Amino acid sequence: MSEKWIPFNQLGKAGYNRGINRAHVNRIKRDFHDDMVQPAIVSFRDGQYWIVDHQHQSQAQYELNDCDPNTMILCDVRTGLTYEQEADLYYRLNTSQKTLTFKDKLTGLIESKDSTALKFRDTVESCGYIIGSNANNSLNALSLTWKIFNKVDGERKLSEILGLTKSCWPDNNSGADSRIIEGIALFLKYHGDEYDRARLIRALSIQDPSEIISKGVTYYNSINSKEFTRPYCIYTMLINSYNTGLRNKLTPRPPEV
């Protein structure tokens, strides 16, 4: 490790680093004082300096200096790190910070080649979703799906849940909303061995997922009982849809105490 001054325009940003948060940069600029500046953590790899930590502080210094590309940034330079080691360092440096979102943490784990995170990404992508994208096929319920994935038999369960949401609403990203996922997880827990997958897809695909959520939330708000959780109320909407028009209906399970 060694400290040196490096022009801002020579500091590259690798894929593991999160995008610039304008509000965070503006806060730093508002309260900026030279005595509070910390050296940016930088890795020198393949003839290039890569900023690992304090990119928002560096961005603020650059903007406070009239966006001069030659703004000198004090850096703590690390050498000999691979891309994966940089990503792991980024994750470890930032994981305790409140400003780091779960998406940021997961991206750091994936870029550092963490085996569990890579398997999670592969599972999500096999169901037709993408992590870290704003496209119609992006998965936003990352924290919830990560928890499901890391439970017993989690890979199979998550594949079934996301496979259903994608089959029901292939072009509607709100089908992968955390509330829908919670409801489907309960439906599969209660009826996984007895439901007809094709029928469930037909029953749900003719509805907008936002309508299911709205009805479930309304039902939840109308019941003054701790037993009726929000996921259970969404589950109720799902099984009602499934049973509509059926002679041999599935028997709704009571809420778990």
C-alpha cells in the first residue's frame, strides 16, 4: 500500500462498483472540508488505476473543482489484486455501510466470484430474469429471493416460484414483485403436491399482478388479526383465482399462528 496523488480522469470504475448516487455526492459537497478527506482506495491493475472505495468523495472533489479532469485525488494504492480480489475488497469495505443496498452487496459478491451468489444468479437467469438491470425482465425482489434461495432446498423452490411468475406474466415485471413472490411461496408450501401448474398459470395470467396485490392488501387491511399476514392475504387471492370454476377445489389452509 502507498499513498499518491492521481488525476481524477485516470481513476477507472469497474463493474463491481455501484453507480453514482447524486444525493450522496451532493451531501458530501455541501459538508466538504479538506480535513475530512479520506484517501480513495485504489487498485493498480493492468496498467490502470481502479477506484474501489470512496468514489462518491472523489466525484464530489472533482465537481467542487469545476469538473477539472486533472483534479488530484489522494489515493491509497493497492497492487497485485485481481479483478475478483478487488470486488471482494469492495464488498468487505462497504458491507457495513447503510448506504450500500442489497443489490450493491449482491453485485459485489457476484463480481468477486462468490460461489453461492453465482449459483443464485444462474438460477434467476434460468427463469428468464436478470439481476442489476432496469429492463422488463429485471428481478427487483433480490433480498427476498436471496433468502428463499439460501434455505433448505432453496434452489428448487426459487426456480419453481420464479418459473411460475415468468410463465404467468412474461412481459409484466410486477409479476416478480416481492408480495406476489411471498404469496406464491405460501401457495406452493400448502399445495405444492396437489395443484395443477397449467391451471394456476391460466388463472393468474388473465389478471394484472398489481390487481392481485391491491386486493390482497385491501383484504389484509380489513382484518384485525395478527394471524392474517400480508403474504397469507395474497395467498388467499391466489387460491381464490385458482379455485374459480373448479368442481374439485383446493382447500384453503388456515393461517399459521
